[in-house]
Amino acid sequence: MQSTDNLFVDVRSLRKWFQVKRTFAETMHSKEEKVVKAVDDISFKIPKGSVFVLAGESGSGKTTVARLILRAIEPDNGNVFFNGTDITKLNERELKAFRINAQMVHQDPYASIDPRMRIMEIVMEPLSVHKIGSKKEQEEKVFRALEEVRLEPAADIAYRYPHMLSGGQRQRVAIARALVLKPKFIVADEPVSMLDISVRAEILELMQSLQKKHDITYLYITHDLSTARYIGDQIAIMYLGKIAEMGPIDKVLLNPLHPYTQALIDAISEPDPGNLFKEKMVRIKTETGIERVSTGCNFYNRCPYAMDICKTEPKLIEIEDSHYVSCFLYPK
Amino acid sequence: MKDSLIIENLKSYYFTTVGAVKAVDNVSFSLKKGESVGIAGESACGKSTLGLSIMRMLQPPGKIVNGKIILHDTDILAMSEHEFTKKVRWKRIAMVFQGAMNALDPVYSIKDQLKEVLKYHGFPENEMQERIIEAVRQVGLDPSVIDRHPHELSGGMKQRIVIAMALILRPEFVIADEPTTALDVLVQAQIINLLKKLKKEGMTIMLITHDLAIISEIAEKIGIMYAGEIVEFGSAEQIYNEPKHPYTQALIAAIPRLKGEKKISYVKGTPPNLMNPPTGCRFYDRCPHAMDVCKQDPPSIKIKDGFVRCWLYEDSKKSQQ
């Protein structure tokens, strides 16, 4: 177990529930208010200088967790300790200072950078917002950031518009923009999922070398477990707002315990010509709607091993060293 | 075994105001009966244009400049537009377009949108309901979805509807362009199983994608496309186990895997501009084995079930593998 000295980000019992708007008819009939428990009692720890992968499909709550950690939205409950400080208690001025140290890289390199701004303006924007340095100093920082992400010659790239760059190059601009404030923590939300497979590794390698050079801690959000394996140290698998399984990435991927994790891994295709002759194993039942069980394990409806006890809430327990699972199948 | 599809010297260019973009530049390959094919390559290599050319659906300034496409003994490029629309498009060959699930009309029900396809192709009105339900069942959905609107369906369900749209006139050949991109991994697996089921029912599939891993689930034959050309074509065993072209080797090495060494590998550099492709081998400046002779167009060398376009194999001893 990690000592708290090394702990960089400590998330405790984070919660965010969203009210679902009722139709007029539903209000008239006094139907119960529906709530989407997007993030429901999430806790995890990220050691300094490591890469923590938060994995799950759409609707799992992983992007909401990212937004809560950066306080882009306010949590209903819970705490986020950043290098010992509880950032959920910071006031506006303190929050701004925190944000110099915690930046985000978004998924879509076509949407996250303004098409009407030149690269120079895009990467400079965080410096302007935080009023760091003179104009000349800011320009220099932009050139350094572009060189760091291997967008060269920086002097040429800086004056282009985004449409003049490829998807991979645009994503590097997004990373340069996240780097320019020299943050210690970067949240990367599906940073490579919109890029060709042949280019993904290049961005991952860039992220790794930046991490070594600047001692950056990453929260890496994705649904792609194979790619995550190359960069991640720890992983937490999220399902409908809760953590189903968590642990060192090799342990979880090679020995998946939770039926949901097992299903995710079965679904991945390896490049094997033998696949032609086999059907893909889909053990879990198809979800027919967004109806959720109100108590108990939220995987109950789709689980091939569902038992009566699963109607009560499972808890995350440690099964082997640092490997946790939330499932009544364990301990065996 | 008779060939079911032969593509010969296909060229499709986009004639822009600043020059011609040679998106498909002399592509040839053939498929035997029952063989499905995967066309793999990076973004903008011309693979979608290849699919659209087979459908004769290239929009101006795109134009098929040259070539033959022989589907069971008929050259479908030589036909008049009228005959192709009447007899071939959607009835013998259909396409699932990239991002089609987002192009479903939000204000019409699924039933109305499927009806529109049938109406356009002159399908008898009184048989429409039955055919619509059959198509929806074929893709594994409950017929009750036909009364829903697109926003009520999940991504995976919408993708199945778009596949149902392509199947509704019972074509023998379906082109699927990135059918699983943007879908969650569990849904991707279900779509892959659906494509496998359609293959069992006798359909031939052309799967266009940059994801070489999912191609292994569907294709007997694989074509690797680079900068408008097919640089290697062969059986799945050949491509995955004995890739010949350096680009194929690099693509295979770049596939992330769940097991094995955690060595990161990628293809450095970017593909050439298709408006002015370089003379000689187009992979020259990214190739780890580039030689002087590569400045000339590489020959197409026959290998077992396909071919490779690379000077490394020009030696007659090597080409006997």
C-alpha cells in the first residue's frame, strides 16, 4: 500500500446525482423524481508521478468524475485532496491558483481547439487567463511547448490555423496547451480515441516522455483497455457511477474478477486470423433501456451470474494485493 | 473457384480548383466466391472513396476516371447510370456509410425511414411492413423499434438500423465503412457478431476501417491501402502472420494488444499529399528499408493469394514464397 507521502490525488466518496426533468404529464401524476446517479460514492488514490486509468463505457460516469476533480462542476458530496489540500473547499481565487497545476486534454481534437484562432493564440490562452509573463515571454513559452510536443518547426506551426493540421497534430496542440502552464496534474479524457490506431502510440509515447521529464501525474480516461495498458499503472473500472474493480493494471487486465471487466476484455479483438472462425463472446445480457435497479448491484440486470444477494449493495473489497472488486462472487 | 468480384485498375479522382486529388489511384484486386474483404489504412488513404466508387456514389468533384468493376461477370462501371440504379445499387450492392447512425433523420420514425428506402426503389406498398420487420429482425432488434425515433435508440441500436437499411433489399454484397467506430466496446462486439451472422447467411462483406484488429473477425482477404494504392493484398493468415510490405509490418506492430510485451510502436511521419503524390514508391520517406531503386514505381509482385508492391520482393527468388 502506498504511503500518504506519495499520494497526489486522493478522491473520497465523490458523489454527483443529476435530476432528470419530468414531463408535464409526469408532474401532474406526481410521478417520483428520477435521478441519474452519475457518480455514486467513488473513492480512489493516485500516487505522484503515476498514470491512473479510469475506464468504462459511455454513461459510466468517468467524464463526470474528471469534471468533478477539476471542479468544473460541483460535487454533491465527497472530497478531493490535491497534494494534501481539499480542493472542494477552495474559494474562487484559490481555485484559480489550483487550476494552474491541474489541466485537461479533451477527446475531440476537432472540437477542443477553436478553428478561428491560430495555434499561437490557442496555446497562449491559458497564460493570458492566468496573467503569466509579458507578451514576449508568453510567445517564448508557446514555442517551447510546441517543441516539447514535437510540433516543429514551432515558428511555422504557431501561425497556422487548426484546419491546416492533421488530427494527430491537433491533439498535440491540445497537449501543448495543457502543458504551457507546467501543471503537475493532467486529466486526459480519451486523448487518442479519435486518432488512427497507427498514430495513437505516438501520442502515448509523447505523454510518457513528458511525464518523465516534468514529473506529471495523469488521470487517463478511456474505454479502450488495450491502449490503456501501454500507459497505465493503476486502473479502476467504472459501471453506472460505481467502481466495479480496481487495482494494478496488469493484475486487473490479466486476471479480471468482476463479470463486467471480464465482458469488456472478451469484447476486445486481437489481430488473430483465427477470429474468423469464432464468435465473439458476449456473456452479458443486452441492456434494453436505461432502467436501473434502485438498490443493490447496478450490474444485476445484465450479469450472467446474478444471485439473490446481488439485490443488496456490494462493497469494494481487497481480494489480492491492491486488487479490489465489488461483487458478491468474491471472496470465492 | 470463380471470382465473385474483380476490381481492375480503378482510378477515382477529386477534381478540385487547385488540382486533382488522386484518392484511388490504380487499385486492382479480386475476391473468390464467399470471401469477404477488409480494406485497411490510415485516414485519407482513399478507402472510403474506394467504397463510394463501387457504389457509384462519388459526389462531384469526385469522378471515376478509369477502371472495371466486375460483379459476377457484369462490368458494373460500364452500365448506364439508369441501369445501375435500377438493378445494382442497393439491390446487389449496398453500403453502410461512415457515421451513418448520426445521419438518421431525427423527425421521422424508424419505420418511415426504412419505408423511404423501399419507396425509392419501387418496392410494392402492400409488402413494405413485412419487409421492414424482416430487416429489423435480421439485425437482432425487436420489431417494436420501428415506431421509435432515432433519439430514443442507443448508439448500437442506431447502427443496427443503418445496417438494416442497407440489407432491406437483400443485396449480396455490403460495404461497411467504419461500422464500429464511436461505439462502446461491448456494442462493437455485438455488431461484429451481427456481421458474422450475415456472412453465414451468404452475404459478402467489404469492411473498410483503420482498425486492423476487427478486420480479423470478418475478412478472409485483406487489402492494405496507402496513399491511394493497395500496397499489399492477401489472405488474413498472410497479412497477420507474414506481412511483406514494410507499411503492413508497421501497421501490425502498432496494434495495441492485451497480452505480450508493452512495447509501443507507431508509424512515424505522415502520408503524402494525394494531389501531388511523389513519383516512385509513395511510402519512401517513411520506410525503414528505403533504397535508391524505390524512387521508381515498385512492381506488383505476385505472392500466394495476392500481391505486394515493393522492391524488396523484386528478386525472383523471394517472390516464390
